[in-house]
Amino acid sequence: MASAVGSAASVSSSATSIARSRQAVSNAQCNLCHTCRSFPLHPPRAVAEIRKRLVTVSAAQQVRLVKTSLDTSSAATFSLSSTHLLTRPQRRTPSCSRVTQRRRASALVVCASVDAATVARDEVSDDYRSRPPQDVRVLVVGATGYIGKYVVRELVSRGFSVITVAREQSGIGGKAGKDQTKAELAGTEVRFGSVTDPASLAASLGDSKVDVVVSCLASRRGGKRDSWLIDYEATKNSMEVGRARGASHFVLLSAICVQKPLLEFQHAKLKFEQELMQRKDMTFSIVRPTAFFKSLGGQVESVKGGGPYVMFGDGQLCACKPISESDLAKFLADCVMEEDKVNKILPIGGPGEALTPLQQGEMLFRLLGQKPRFIRVPLGIMDFVISLLDSLTRFFPSLEDAAEFGRIGRYYASESMLIYDPKTGRYSSEDTPSYGTDTLEEFFRKVIKDGMAGQELGDQAFFS
Ligand SMILES: NC(=O)c1ccc[n+]([C@@H]2O[C@H](COP(=O)([O-])OP(=O)(O)OC[C@H]3O[C@@H](n4cnc5c(N)ncnc54)[C@H](OP(=O)(O)O)[C@@H]3O)[C@@H](O)[C@H]2O)c1
């Protein structure tokens, strides 16, 4: 699946030659005018860049730009006739009384030619991957979340130049103030702003340049409106604002469950994924992890205290290859630089075989040296509660999210977090890629010893 999606993407930011760049876009249309429908020599990104520059600088500036560029540019020549430029809408033509229409047109022609060469050459030589990490500027949004914090630490430890955006009150329940947030995101340039408001986000970044955006944003609860606000809109805002500052690659923390979308947050994530994949001016790595350790550790302390292990059905309805937060952070950080992760959807789990809830419970009792004691809850109970809440929602719309939380709980109680084959309706452990070294058993041992400190579920405790 990953390679199929990957090959569908049309742009590679890691072009190593202009020839490769030309080939990659051989079917691209010329965006400059309507008369030219096929203009194979212009990479879409170059054309977009030319267009942007032509409308933002005056003709006189362009003539200067042409002169400068001519001195330095020998990378490539692109044949762009004046016809193409003259057919552009008049309002897009820069005004300059001292430059005649004809002169302006020819200036634009040369300028566009040179710019095309320059941009194409930039694509080659200014690939951020050729720079040392300290010169690669990574913007992390969702940095204050469970995974975001680990991603930030990983990027900082790899030497990247990291900018983070946070709310003034962040973290679970908004308990962390500015100072605490700065301490937690040490090693980064912390900017305070709102990802839900493009103007605020843009202002928080000022004119800082960005090479890569990493988004670990997620609705903290998974309610309907909030999911669209964060998993779609805020993530999209981050993409736009990052792109406007030069970002050419977007790394998205998504979820493996979007492959079988039944929940609102999954639809919101999918919509963003689709828009990201359609962009011609940015590449992407969409990371779809299986379950996090924290989502499976919620019963360790109660079982340790003598309680039963609670599971749905026979405990074999759902399975996952859990991945630790630090392994996932490493994988996400790999996506910043590694070319084999560009323009791909990357489902990812932790090491070892998939584990069902029954196997997780048995492991826990074994580690605790206790006799296994399970409570099996029929899924029908959840179905009853959900349908009750759905009926009540008709009269009390404020219960809409409660019903959605019920559906989220039911989904995780019955669907595996593994690669899904829609044709057979089966999940496959073998097809789910593994990464990292941390095991759930080690995690359970740690929680038995130290408790769940640092692994708090926050609002997600409702359905975990
Ligand atoms: N749990 C699992 O087992 C699992 C498995 C696979 C995939 N996933 C996916 O992983 C993601 C969850 O990751 P996580 O646990 O790291 O998330 P998290 O701890 O809930 O963090 C969410 C991040 O988004 C930010 N955010 C949320 N609402 C915001 C708002 N209104 N304005 C500004 N920022 C906002 C939070 O900022 P604040 O700190 O300011 O709130 C925080 O930085 C989800 O997409 C989920 O689908 C989860």
C-alpha cells in the first residue's frame, strides 16, 4: 500500500539533477497561460515560483534580477516565448511607467526563463537534505503533546534547528504555563500562538524560514467539532504557514486506524492527508502508527492492586503491534531526512508479533506473578450505550460528543491496529511493518515499578 501511494506522488524534492526534475514533470501543464497546455520543461514548482515573483516585483526590479541572474545562471535554459507571458491576465503584469509593454514583456520572458533555471537549480542545490542538521529548520506543531514532546527531544538530539509553536496554556488540561512549556521544549525556539488561527500562527513565526513541518497535532478528546478544528483545519494552517516560509516537506503524525474510517477524527485526518498528497509544491511522509504504549498501560496499576483485567468479547477481537513513544519519535525524525520515506504513507508498529488484549493481560499477570483474572465485557453493552446516546442526542445536541466517545471506545475494543485488507476484511500482523526495539513487556515492567507517571492519558482516558 505504501509504495502504491508513494508512486502516485508527482513531485520529488530530492531531485539530484535538472534532467530528473524535467522528467518527473514531463506531463505537467504550463500554469502561466491558457494557450500552452503542455510545457514539459517547466517543473510545476518552478512555474509557481515564477508566477509568484512576477506578481510581486516591479518590472524594473525584474530587469535587475535578470541581469544578476544572467551572470550567475548557467544551470539550464528554458524556452518560454513572449506569447506565453503576454497572454497572462493583464492585472498580473507588473506596472512600471518607464518600461514599455514590449520591453516589459521581453524582460519578463528573460526573467521567467532565468527564474525557471534558478528555481530548478535551487531544487537541486538547495535541497535541505544536503545541509548539516543544524542548518535544517524544522517547525514542530503539536510539540506539547505526548508524542510531540518526544519528537522534539529526538530532533534536538539530532542537532536540527527546531522551532516549536505552543499555546500559552498547554498540555493536559492546559496546566502548563509559558515557563513550563519552554522548559519542556528546551533546545527549541518556542513561539506562542494559535494553530487554529492562521494569522496568529503566522505572527508567531514572524519571518522565520522553515524547511520541514512536523505535525503531531491531534484533538485531545476526539469530539466531532474539535477533530475537524485540529486534525484538519489547524494541521492545514500549519502546512500553509510552513509552506509560505519555505517548507518543502511535511511529516504528519496520523493513525493506522484511518484505513478503516468510521469516526469523525479519522475522516478529518483523511481529508487532510488527501489534500497534503495532492500538493504539487510539497512532499510528504504520512506516518500511521499502531497503538502507543500509553494506550495499553491503563490497567497495569489496577491489576497490580489486585483488580481483574477487563477486556471486550473474548479478548481476541483486536490486536496491535504497540510502539513506544521514543521509537515512534525516532521514526518521525527519520522522515525529516530519509529519502525513502518521501511521498509515502508509512504504517508503523513496534517490534515483535501483534498482541491481543488477552495476550497483553496474560503478560501482565505473568510479570506480576499473579493468577490471571479476566472480566469479559460483551460488546453489546457498548452498542446499547451508543444507541441510547444517539437517541438522546436528538433532544440534547450537547450529547453528540458523548456518543462519539462511545463509538471511539467501541472502535478500539473491536478493530485491530494493524494493516487492513478491505477486500478480505482481515487485519494482518505480518504486513504491518515493525520499527524500533522497545517492547511492551519492558514498558509493563517499568509501569509496575514506577507507575504511569509521564504516560497520562488526559482526556483520552475517557475511551482508553
Ligand atoms: N493513542 C494511540 O494509541 C494512538 C495510536 C496511533 C495514532 N495515534 C494518533 O496520535 C495522535 C495523538 O498523539 P498524542 O497522544 O501525542 O496527542 P496529545 O498528547 O493529545 O497532543 C495533542 C497536541 O495537539 C495540540 N492541540 C490539541 N488541541 C489544540 C488546540 N485547540 N489548539 C492548539 N493545539 C492543540 C496539543 O496542544 P496543547 O498541549 O496546547 O493541548 C498537543 O500539542 C492522534 O492523532 C492519534 O490519532 C494515537
